[in-house]
Amino acid sequence: MRRHKRWPLRPLASALIRSRFSSAAETVTTPTTEAFPLKHVTRSNFETTLNDLRTHVKAADFVAIDLEMTGVTSAPWRDSLEFDRYDVRYLKVKDSAEKFAVVQFGVCPFRWDSHTHSFLSHPHNFFVFPRQELAFDHHEFLCQTTSIDFLAKYQFDFNTCIHEGISYLSRRQEEDASKRFEMIYDEEGVVEAEDFKLVRLADVLFAERMKNKLNEWRSDLLRGGNVSSESPGSSNGSAQSTETVFYHMRPALSLKGFTSHQLRVIRLVLGKHFRDLVYIHANDKSSSCSQDFVVYTDSESDKANLLKEAKDERKRVAERKIQSAIGFRQVIDLLSSEKKLIVGHNSILDIAHVYSKFVGPLPSTAEEFVASIRDHFPHIVDTKILVNVNPMLHQRMKKSSTSLSSAFSSLCPQVELPSRGSDSFLQQRVKIDVQVDDVRCSKWNAGGKHEAGYDAFMTGCIFAQACSHLGFDFNHPSVNFAQDEKLEKYINRLYLSWARGDIIDLRASHSNAENWRVSKFKYEKIVLIWNFPRKLKAREIKECICKAFGSTSVTSVYHLDDTAVFVLFKNSELVSEFLKLKEQLESDNGPVTVIHPLSKILEGGKTGAADYEAYKEICSSHISKVLFSDQAETVGVKSRTRPDPKGETSPETERREKADKASDLIDAFLANSVKVEAAGIN
């Protein structure tokens, strides 16, 4: 999902409709210009589409992806900020991927066709929705109003997404579901007796009636006579009923209309009075409903076999439920198992969503994320890095925006508008065809650029065109995009922050690799201040601090929001001095405190301040308050001074040092004030 997209929706037109009803067995190539043919996939056509997609992915040279989400930032200060260090930026990406949902997933395999000297693409637009498929499964997500408004403004089909979207389970959720079902097998599947006492009179009477009923039914079975199907409550108009049936080739009494409490009473009766009658809770194969039986067994070995058969059957039913709930994750498993080159555009958030939704909880650090993502997707390339770093491609962009739409228009005009073609750059243009079902198109109108399927197609086109300019010979039989040295500088590197230029290197557990843009800030020089009076602006805060520490002590002040700022000091020593002075002033209620330059910042007595590591701690919390000051208070981060580099000091030593240094600082301040006044008089 791109936050700055402003592209109109283009409807799916006749190409896809005709392909849906085409009876032709062979691929049909249409030379005329048509609406962009995009394969829309919901749960109604997911299984058949998945079979075709497996074939396309296996044959693909690379696969482009794109996602649409319900939001990007859970609080304004969680947006990418200028002072964000790479590990903090990862925590913000992690927060976004964990809190928001994916509603569309674009997958577009590309394969070079040596016969037509063109790439053949298969764009798919999957509607995805985290539906509750298992009784104990639970999904929740946030919706950012600006993102939902954007989707609605451009006619996103929320009804299709919610009612027909494909559900999913991550690999971790699948493991948890299997363990949960295993517990159910042991605790609920087959129970002979329970530690359950009859206290209420109604339970005692019901137990006695069921004992008589079961004894009568068993006796009739052994005598070979007619078996009654009337339940104890049927004469009173109750919905309860019993019926003699067969369960796994054994005579059984089907129990219908009984409450879960009554079934527990029946199990207690069976355990106490009938050694050859067994309670079985089973799932109906023809429906999702469960059934309850009392089954007759003729020996202990027969009873053991029945228990095993019932448990095995329940396991098979549970496995089918889990497999059905896995849903869209089968697409992710396919991409992972085939080890194909995954192509995205500004895709760090997309990759984080893929991991969070379909693999498991995101690791707590950027380094752990790097190590883990390589295991699942060993080859990833980001086209935004390609167009920014490669000099020829960057020149082609002519300093324009490197958004997906701009890059596509600049690098692939022959794809977007086939009639254009006089540019010398296009002499190296790559021809790209599109195939949906049995219809193959070489010319079409532009698609709906906000749709994930079309965005994935555009991403793949940019990559193909870039590879052409990097000197790839697509006709070479052994071309391998993931292993080719021409892509070595670009592959497996993602922007953590485009605004800052931070790059995370998936090939090793570090960021900001050599010869790439490095953060210009020294984070040990930064102080975080929050909950100061709202009337103060960055300029006024800088003036207050400079009056206390010198006119050149502060390089810049940057607002996170109205309640918090970063202060970049000239050197790291000033950070410690500021934090200690703040603490000393707050502990001293004397008259000098009132006239001190920092008093404006400390007004109200609630101002917090800490070094940069406190900011990282606040960002690592799963909580997201709108105001940063509320976030800091909720997380429980308190004002603190930086520890002595030589080691922690004792509380008593700290108290003595505070008194001495407070006196020294106040004396220095008064002396400085006298000098200033004297200079003014002279």
C-alpha cells in the first residue's frame, strides 16, 4: 500500500469476462487494445486459481508482489521521522505490520518467452480477509481512517473483501491450532468418566432416568428385540431425542438436543454403571455439525479399538479444518518453497506484513528479522533501490519522484502507453505480454493503479526494464536473476526509511552497508524531552537551552508531535550535563530555579527527559497512544540521566554529587547573569 497514491480506479473489462467464459483450449493472443486483464481471486475461485498459479510460479523467472493494507501508522509519532535510527525504524515497521490488516495481495509471476522475445506475466489480485475459521481462532486489527477513506474514495470493494476475502493462518497459528486440537482430543473427544458430582435435584433425576433408559436399550440389544428410540424427555414435548444407529459398524444410540451439561451427566452415568457402553463425540462428515453417541462394544479390545478409531477420526477432521483455514498462506508457502526472486517496490512494510501474517510473530530486533527472513525468502529485490542507486536509471527518472507510478511512467512508457516510442531510451524496451486464464494480450489500457494486482504488475515491469539496461541477455538459457552478479549491489537490500536513506542488508545482520548512505546523526548527542508546556515551540526550547549551555550548544530541535521534541546537542557531554541539570533543578525549590532559563521547559513539574535509548524503549511497546507524552507515561519511561561511562554510582554518592553540582551550576548561572548585566550597563 502506498500512502501517497492518488490514482483512479479502472474497472475490469471485457478481456477477463471473455476469458472466464472462453471454451478455447489453447491460448488466444489478442492484438487489439483492451482494458487491463487482471485475475481477481476470492475464496470462491481460490482453489482452482491456486493450481494454475503453482504452474506459473514454478516456471517464473521472478515474481512481483504488492499489498494493500488498512493502515500504516498507529500514531502520528510512529511515522518515519528524521531522527529515527535504523533499529527504531524497524520497531515502527514491526508495529505497523502487527496492528493493521492486509486486504489485497497482488502476485504477478513473470516468465521470459524466447519464442516471442517478451516477458509473459500473470497478474493476480487476491482479496484477503482474516476471517475466524476455527472456533478458538481470533483476529483483530486496526483501521487508519485516512487509509480506509482512501480505499473507499477509489471504490475499493469492501463487501467482496469481507464476505469473499480469503482467510489465512500463519505457520505459528497452524502449530498452535494443532496443539489446541490435540488438547481437545485428550480432554473432550472420548470421556469415560469425570470428576463431576451431582448436586442439583434436577441432575440426580435426569441421571436416574438416563441410567434406566440406557439399561433398557442395552438389554434390548442383548436380547435382540426391538429398540425404542424415544428419549426420556420426548413425552414432555422436549427437543431431546435418541435413535438407534450404527457407528463404525457398532450399534449406537444417537443423542440429539441435549445440552453440554446434560451430556456431562450422561458420561458420568456411563462411567459408573456401564463398562461396555462408550460415549463418543464426533464430527459429521457431511456438515460442520458435531454428533454425540453412546456406542455398544462387545469386549475390552473392541472398546480400545473404538476409542482409537474415534480419536483418529477427530484428528482427521481437525487436520481438514486447519488445512481449510490456512487459506491464502498456501500462496506464500508456494513462493517460499520455490525460492523465486521476489520483487517489490519500497517493500520493507510489505515483507514485514508477509512475515507477520503468514510466518509468525515478527522478531524483536532488526538483526533477528534479517536472519529469519532469509530462511523463508532468500532472494528479494526492491525496485526503489534500483532506480535510486543505479546512475543510468536514476538519470532516467530526471529527479522526479521514485514512487511506483512515477517509476513505471518513466521507465516503462511503452507498456503504459504502447503508442509512445520515439525516445532513444526505449530502443532497449522490453516487451511484456499479459495472460489471464486462456487470453493473452499484448496491448491494453492502463489498469487500476491502486489495485494490488496491477501494482505488482507495474513493479515487475520496472524490474524487467531495469534488468535490460543492466545488460541482461534474456535469451541466454542459463540466466538467473537471483544469482547474477549484475544485481549483486541491489539484491537483498531494503529501505528501512526512504526519507533517511537507511538500508537494511538482508545478506548480513547489519544495516547501512559500505558505500551506502549512512545516518548523519550521532545518537549519543540526542536528548528526548516530552510533556513540556504545549505553548513552547522548537525555537523557544532551543533558546532556553542555549541560554543555559551556550549559544552553540544546540544544533537543532525537532518536534515528534506537540508534546515531545528531539534536541540535538553539539556534543555528547552536553547530553549528560543537561539531564543532570534538569534533575537537580527539579529537586531544588529555591528562587534560582524559578529564574533559570530551563524553568520554561520544566514548568508544570511533569516534563520528562532521557537519552535516545528511552525513545527506542517507548517505540518497542505494543501500546500506541496518539500523543507521545501519553505513550511515555503509559509505557512507564521516567526521566533519567545517562549512566557514568565508568560505572554506576551509588545512591548516596549521587545525592552528595547532586548537592555539590547543583550549587556549582547555580553559582555559575548567577555569575554569568552578572556578567551579562554588567556588559549591558557598559
